[in-house]
Amino acid sequence: MAAEPHKTAPHKTTHERIRPFNTKDTYPEQDLDNDLCQAVVAGGVVYLRGQIGQDLDTRESVGIGDVEVQAEKAMSNIAMLLDEAGSSLRDIVKVTVYLTDIRYRETVYKVMGRWLKGVHPVSTGLVVEALARPEWLVEIDATAVISDGNGA
């Protein structure tokens, strides 16, 4: 006698996925097939995918060889994604910065400082051997909340 397939109750969505994509489209040069998204909103928190110097619409890398341009694009992407999620830069609570060279730290942190002036998030910085593509020099990961508009 064959076992009856496991039945589950209908799933109630407790989160929203923003800009879903598949890695086979984003990284055609790599043999990948992973379903991901740029942001997830769950429980009043916005979790962002690490952002790099890449245009999210065209998937083209920008600022090749220029960490400042890449950091600007990463922060611009973060601002855009937070807006799409109903949040904003002022709602960021944590950032994690990945650098491929310690010498990029001052440049990248100056860029972030302009974007996050007065925000005061917690921050972690790491130097890594490489990112997903060799032309990427910095990746910035952010977590934010959805505030009530009164700074709460």
C-alpha cells in the first residue's frame, strides 16, 4: 500500500520577498541554480542581500577597479531596496562591510558615512579574500526596521 502524501495546512505568508531572482540569471558564468531575492521583510525587519557595485535592473557591474564608485552604488541599492520595502536609510540598525583589501576601508567608510549621517547603526567590518565576482571590491549588507514614521 502506497503511503499517502503528507498534507499540510495552507501556508500563511509571514514575510514579503522583494526582487526575487535566480542565480543562473545573475551569474551566467557560474553553474548555479539558487532562488534568492534582494530583500525579505519579516516581523517588521528588512533583511537585505549584500549589495555590491552592480545595477540591480541590468545586472551590470559598475565602477570596475574603483571602490568608491562601487560603495556608492551599493549604498544607492540599499536605499532603493529599503524604500521598496517600506523602510529607509534612517531605519538601518546594522551594517556589515566586506572589503577585499584593508586599504579600501577609509574610502568605503567615508561613502557609508555620507549616506548614514545621524543614523548610528551597529557595524561590523571584515576583510575577505574575494567576493562572488573578481571585479567586486566591496559588499555592504544591511538590516533595517520598518518604523512608524516617528523614529520609533
